Amino acid sequence: MNYYSAKKRRGLRVGLIVVVVVILVGLVAAVAVVRTTYNRNTQPYSNSSEEVLFTVRSGATAHDIAVDLYDQKLIRAAWAFEWYIRRHNLRDDLQAGSYYLRPNQSVQEIASVITSGKVATDLVTILPAQRLDQIEDSLVKSGFSQAQVRAALEPAQYANHPALVDKPAQATLEGYLYPDSFQRTAETTPEDIIGLSLDVMHEHLTPEIRAGFVEQGLTVHEGITLASIVEKETGNADERPTVAQVFLKRLAIDMQLGSDVTSFYGAEVAGQEPTVAYDSPYNTRIYDGLPPGPISNVSKSSLQAVAYPSKTDYLFFVAGDDGVTHFSNTLAEHEAATAQYCTTLCQ
């Protein structure tokens, strides 16, 4: 009896060892597959040496940059770039600006360019989500004098530009300068850059976009204003139509927008620290409706989001610590989402 029990125990041990070995072999194989897949996806997208102008948006995360690189066919997989950045602790080194990249560069080479800050020197770049004063700073840093730039930003000289036909007479160019990179020569003036930016803005204010604004009960100026809020609320283009839907529903039911980014704008342009407590016409926690005008420039996805919002019916959203925007229908759901997903940013 003892003989058979011992034999049975030995058999169980052998079986257990076999199972453990099989699991370990499987894990090793899985790691090898992942490593091989990762290494393959960090290789150049193609053999093409054609330069592509790539812009890293101000405030863009590693994920945002990875998606943009993939969309422009500069990398094989967004996750591989994001993993490389995280693995090498480069997230804080990513620098906004425009860079010349090539499809025959590896992920390592592309990351090196973007973290070096070696922007294209023959370009003047207006980044997405920039305020007018930040655009002014960018133009000065590109080599123009501050006096030249301030003179170029006076809106009266562009009064007949088709991009500005719906701009209120007293409004500045805030929100109307489309983010893009523009070639600069020795003869280029700040007015040239502003004019080109307005040209691109006009191209994006298509009849369809204008009709979409009307469909939402907005003038063109109001549409651009709301698009600028959407632009600042999230850098994720996929989330923007739903963010726009939330604000449009709030406007429809006479509920305050309650947007922190508008409050921050009002404080910052007054030279104050960004706070939701600062009393200005842009504080949508204090004042009803839209603010007096845009709070930054806008990109195509934000214009489209306002013209064609999602078909959802949300009333609240919160940007979580995970970089994802969480939407809710009720205040109770919103408070629960805030408690669960926004333990750091919402403090």
C-alpha cells in the first residue's frame, strides 16, 4: 500500500513538473514572440527617403504622437513607438514643433529627432491649441521682431480676407490663425505668415462646416469659439465629437458649460495664474453660454466635431489620469467617474 502511495506521489510530482515546464516554455515562447514583433515594428516603415513634415502638437502625449506618426505612414505600429518611449523613459523629453522625418528612419531614430528639439529651421510653425499671445511668441522666436509681429497681428489689415467675413469687428485674430508650418525665406514677413495661416483657415471653413454650425444653431464665430474649447479640452480627435455633443446639449438646455479651460484662458490673458475662480467673461462656471470668443486656434478635427457632433446624449465628462475622457449621463455617474478615474488631476 505504501509502495503504491509513494509511486502515486512521485507520479503527481512528475506531472506537476511537466506542467510547470510546459508553462515556462510557453512563457519563454510568448516573450520571444512579443520581442520579435516589437523589434520588427521598430524597424523603418519603408525604404523611402522622402522627407515628411511632421508636427508634434503642444501638449501631445506619446500616444497622440504615435497615432499621428502611424497615420502619416512613418512608423509600422503606434504601440511600438509608444512602448519604446515608455521603455526608455522619454515621455518628458518629447518636444512640440515641426520636424522633417523619413519613412526609412527607425523608431529609435524618429524618437531621437523628436526628443532633440531640432525643429525644421526654415519653417515657421503655428501649433494647434495656441493662444494668440503664444503665436506671437512663436513668431518672435522664429526671428521676427516683436514690433513687427504685433503690427502683423492687427486684424484691420485683413478685414477683407474670406476667413474673417464672420468675425465681429471688435474681435482679435484669436482662433482664426490655423495651425500649420509655413516656409520662410529671407523676404518673408510676419504678414505673409499670418496671411497664409488665414488662407488655410478659409480652406477648412468649408460650406459643409459652415452649414454644420448653422445646423447646431451657431454662427461661424460661435462655431469657432466652441471648436477652440473642444480643442483645449482634449487632444484626442476621436473624443472631440462627443465633447462637442456635451457642450451643445448644455447650451440647448441653458446649462452652464462649466469648462475649466475657458476659465484658465480668462485668467492667463489677464496675467494671472490659471484658476477656475478668476472672474472674467470667459469663466463659464460663472457666466452662461459661450465665452465672448475663441480661447485658442483650432484644428480640422475640432471644427468637424462642432459641425458634426456625435449622436450620443451625454451631459458630463472628465479627463482621467489615464489620459482618457470619461463621459456620463447623470451627475451621480459623473461624480463616480471622477472619483474612480481622476484621483490626481482633479485634486
